[in-house]
Amino acid sequence: MKSIRYREIKNNEIKKINEINPSQFIGKAWREVDGVRQLVEINYHDLDWPNGYDYHYNNLRKTIEEDGCAIGAFDQADRLLGFVTVNRNFFGNEFNYVLLDQLFITLEHRNKGIGKRLFMLATERAREWKADKFYICAGSAEETIAFYFAIGCKEAIEINKALYESDQRDFQLEYVL
């Protein structure tokens, strides 16, 4: 694999998310069935951005404009292969949480360590801000949750009600910084 450069995404580069193929085949996803969270087979191929392209474009723009963190992984031709965003707004009663808002890797470059590297770079920034934990509303696909658990995330102790209610199928996770 050619070398990958990790750096901040600038405001004038937001349109580069067009270079990412966000499609994902979801064989199994976590769902609550009769009050118990379990893996269920859904066999769904999502060809587009969850919640739509505009949602992710606007969230990336907002994160950058509001002094959050947006880090991209770029190939030699400066093509965006993936990105992570962390919003700088603190919340929580017991801990100072910041929201890890987005983490996407283009389909062709998944399972190569890019997501983990972006995640760890984002942790460095959140620590500089004196945050205690990441809060993550993770999509419920089996592979997505397995990724977060493999890097040390746990189910959130303190649930952000507004974030939970925005999509109750999401896994509410946290990562101690």
C-alpha cells in the first residue's frame, strides 16, 4: 500500500468527502428484540451515506467552523481515503465527554488500519482539550461495533438522551481518554 498522510482537513477541502465510497453491506446488526440486544440478520446493502450526503457534508463543515477536530487520511494523489471528526462541545454530568461525530473509511481501504489510526489521532486532540472520554453513537452493524470494541470502547456509562433519541438503534459507546 502506498504511504498515507494524516492531516487536518481544511474548510476548502470539505468537498473531498465525495472521494469516499461510503457503501457498506450489513449482514448482521445489533437490535433490541424483546428487551434484549442481539445480533439479527438484516442483509442490507447501504450504497450511500447513512442519513444522506448533505448531512455528513454539513456536519464536517460545522465541526471545522466550530473549532472541532477533523483529520483526514490522504493518499499520494491527495485523495481522501477516510476521516474522523470530533466536536469540541463538552457535555456530561460525571465526565467531560466530547462527541466523536464521524469516522468513515472509503470501501476500498477498509481493514487496513486507517480507521484505527484516525481514531488514535483524534484521541490526542481530545486529550489536549482536557476531555475525559469520547462519546460515540455507533451504527449498529456487526463490523462497526466489533471495530469499536476492538480498540477499547465500552458501552457508555452516562447516556446522552438527545443523542440516544436521534437514533435508538445506535450503540452508545465511550472511550476513556
